[in-house]
Amino acid sequence: MIVFAGVHFMAETAKILNPTKKVVIPDFKAGCSLSDSCPPPLFQKFKEQHPDHVVVSYINCSAGIKALSDVIVTSSNARIIVDSFPEDQKIIFAPDKNLGAYINKVTGRDMLLWNGACMVHEIFSLEKITKLQQQHPNAKFIAHPECEEPVLKMADFVGSTTGLLKYTMENDATEFIVATETGILHQMEKASPTKKFIPAPPDNGCACNDCPHMKRNTLEKIYLCMKYELPDIIMDEELRLAAKKPIDKMLEISKAAGL
Ligand code: SF4
């Protein structure tokens, strides 16, 4: 049994890869605004309008979107996987328009972007970040590529969650302003206990930027889902196999690239 204390698409991905195991999730309502911004029936129509395009999808999407994709990417391997296609290959990138725009920029491609986004990464306040930078002039500002372009332009470093963590461990700076979901700050503090990590503030009344979906996971719910082995992810086998294909493709390209 796998207990996936995350959001629904993550538990679904675990089920796609582990069909013989029971995959339980502490709160079935733990969704994802990014995944929800790309409903499979609408995306299917969009795809049909562009039959000469291959579909590259960020792993933060539903099994239905994975099943409509040619290859899945993470924020760590997106650039290498997009680069593995011939330069003239037309590509649709889904569901995150910000990550897609960032990959377009670093690869020089012109991928067609699905208009989806993550609510957590879309509401960072440039004004508040600038103020924080003035208060902490030696702090490095680091951001996840799901953030909007103006935020990424200000960043000293842009990277995946793992990339950001590694950067904070290896960089000599002692203060970091971090623009991504705040859950990673705990790991950063554990890895570098003498350094200071400041969550980049959103454009609302809060001081930090929590994902309300991730935060549905509580110790009590984890205990209950382990005790009752519910709720579990049930997936149609045809959908599972179709969704697994682009994940296998990602693993194959990553392996060939030595990742
Ligand atoms: S932070 Fe939350 S809403 Fe955003 S992509 Fe992650 S799970 Fe989805």
C-alpha cells in the first residue's frame, strides 16, 4: 500500500506506475488548480485542432491529460525532453503556460501553450518581493519556473524544487527569498540550518504562499487513511495504460540523456 500525502494527481501517478498496489490519499478533495485548469474533454478538442503537434505535458496534470500526451516532463527534465524533439517539430505544451513560456525562452522554441496555471505560483507580488530585497540586500532571490515571467526575470536562480533545494545548499549566501510553494522551506532549513529562508509574499494579506490543496493533508487524516485504507485511487485499466505510455517515454528519454 502507498499512502500518498500529496494531491490527487500525484496519487494517480503513483497508481499509474503501481497498479497492483493500493494507493490511498489522506483527503480526496486535495486537488490542484493547475491540473484543474486543463480538463481532458476541452484539451482533446484543442489537440484535434492541431493534429501536426506532439503533446508535451507537465506531470502536474490528471491521468486523463497524461493519456492525451506523447511525453510527460517534470520541471527538472522539461528542457532536455523538449530539446530531444527535432527543431521543426510542432509542440503543444500543457497545462502550465508559465513553465511552457520559460521552456520556450531557454530552448528558443515556439511551443503552443495551454492557458493553465497554478494559483500558488501566479500570485506573487513583485512589489512585496522588491521590498523584501531592499530589507535583505544580500539575500538571493530564487524562483520555480511555474512563476510568471516578471517574477522569473527578477530571480538570481530559476529551478525545479530539487534544483532550488540544491542551489540553497551549494550557494554561499546565507539568506534566500524563495518563490514557490512554502512546503519546501522546511526541507531547505533542515538541509542548511544556519541559513535563513524567507517565503516570497503573495499579492494578498498573507505573509507566505501555501498551497491550500497540499495543506489539506493532516496527521489525523494520514492516520485515518492508513487505518481504514481509504479513500483509494481506482483507475480504469485502459486509462492507466494510456497514461503510463508518456511517463515511460519520459523515463526513456531521461535515461538516454543520462539523467
Ligand atoms: S502548488 Fe498546489 S495548486 Fe500549485 S501545482 Fe502544486 S499542487 Fe497544484
